[in-house]
Amino acid sequence: MSDELIITIKVEPRSARPGIAGPYKDGLRVRLSSPPVEGRANKELIAILAKEFKIPKKNVEIITGKKFKNKVVRLHGVTEKR
């Protein structure tokens, strides 16, 4: 078992209903209410993923795509359940 998970994310900023919207290619589509200004959308994405995967916000790391809609995110402390 690994304690980290790397996933691709497609974000949709300025959405009326924030949250995980479902699968997108090999990853997830996440709706955000925040605009992509001054890192607000990234902070909201981290909060949504931390809540969904039940891990602290500090365990969510945006690896690539901090200024783009397509991102790669590493989640530390996530265990795979079989």
C-alpha cells in the first residue's frame, strides 16, 4: 500500500456549485466557486480535496499547473482501500 496518490485534475473556476464533479479522462473534474485570481482557486481546490479524502490541507500538494486549469496533485497520507 502506498501512502500517497497522484491524480490529474481539471478545474472549473467560478462555478455555482463547488465540489468534485466526477471523472475527467484519467482524473477528476472539480468545480470551484473562486475565481483564478491570487491563488484563491488553488486554495479552494486544496480545501475540497482535503475534505473529500479526509486528510489535512498540508497533505495536498499541487505539483504542476498552478496557473492552469489542468493540474497534477499529490495527496499525502491517502491509503488505498481494497
